[in-house]
Amino acid sequence: MARRLAIYDMDKTLTRRATWTPFLIHAARARAPWRLALLPVAGLASLAYLAKTIDRARLKAITHRLMIGRAIPPADLAKVAETFADDVAQTNLFADARARVEADRAAGWEPVLATASHGYYAEAIAARLNIATVIATAARRDADGNVLAGLEGENCYGSAKLRLIEAWLAREGIARDDIQVRFYSDHVSDAPVLEWADEPFAVNAHGPLRRLAAAKGWAVLDWEG
């Protein structure tokens, strides 16, 4: 039998709400509450992204720098990520998503998280779902190992998510022909991975993905609870 992977997007697929801004607020409250006064500046960066004057990678770097700081020791960031993940697990995960991960696991599918969110907190959230493999956006580090605001490599979004999944498979020595893949996502930006998967699932899909799923004949799931 082929090895079977169940790959899940995170924000608004497993979680009810997006996680980046809540994480930034959580980190600022935990480490330097005065940074909360910079939220309006972060909002201006978001408007610049919506106006397409900066890309997602630049938006993440700017907002990280504003709300977390230029550099943070990884142990300090891990503490913040752990308490944030506890909050997400208690208030921001779909019960149906938890059930689906466990049902897939019980049926022999290996769970993998593939998300545009930063790995430094996505890994902590994945751990609450007993998901060991996380493919995510990576942050740069300085010579001392401190986590910086800039990205290391690509933002794990859109077609880049598929490239990062394929890079992980290559590192693991897994050939695409030797596996079966399920992929779950709420957003049309994940169309490249949905097309690539053997079993694509549009979950809690927004309008563009719902229409694409109907045209492609993909399964549509609406999770509640």
C-alpha cells in the first residue's frame, strides 16, 4: 500500500480565525505591552499590502519588527508560542477539524501541517493536534540564533506552498509516485496544492474556492463546532 499523507492548511481550515495578528498581539502583551501602541502602524502596513505596494513577505517582516522586535532569543519566542498555542487549542480550533485529523490518522493517513504561518508558532499549534511534521514560513536568524523579522526562503503561500511541500518530500527521500495525498484548504490561493493532491478537499471555502471546487468536482466540507 502506498504511503498516505493528509496535509492540512491551518488558518481558517483547522482554525476558525486567522492567527498572525492575534499572535503578534499575544507576543506584544507577553513581552513588551508598550508595543501595542504600534498596532495602528501595523494596520497601515496591512493597508499597503491590500493596495499591493508590498507583498506578504514584506508585510510579515514589518509587522514582526513592530510587534515583536528586531531580534528575539528562540527560547523566549518558544515560550510565547506555547502559551499562544494553548489559547488557540482552547478557543480557535474547529472541533470537526480535530475529529478529521484523528479520523485520518486512525485510517492510516500521516498528518502534515502546511501553512503560510510562521513555523515558530505553527509548530506549537500542530503539537496540540499531535501533528509532528510542519511545513511553514521560516524566519531568518542572526549568528547567535536569534529570530529576526525577515523571512528565510519563501513565504509558504500559493504556489510556494507546493514548492515547499515538494522540497520536504525530496529531503525525506519520498517520491511523489510512491504516496497518496489528501489536502485540505479553505482558500483559492492553495489551488496549486489542491490540483496536485490525489484527494482535494475545499474546507469552509470562501466564494472563489467554492466555485473552483464545483468546477473541478472537488469535495467540499463545512466544519462546525
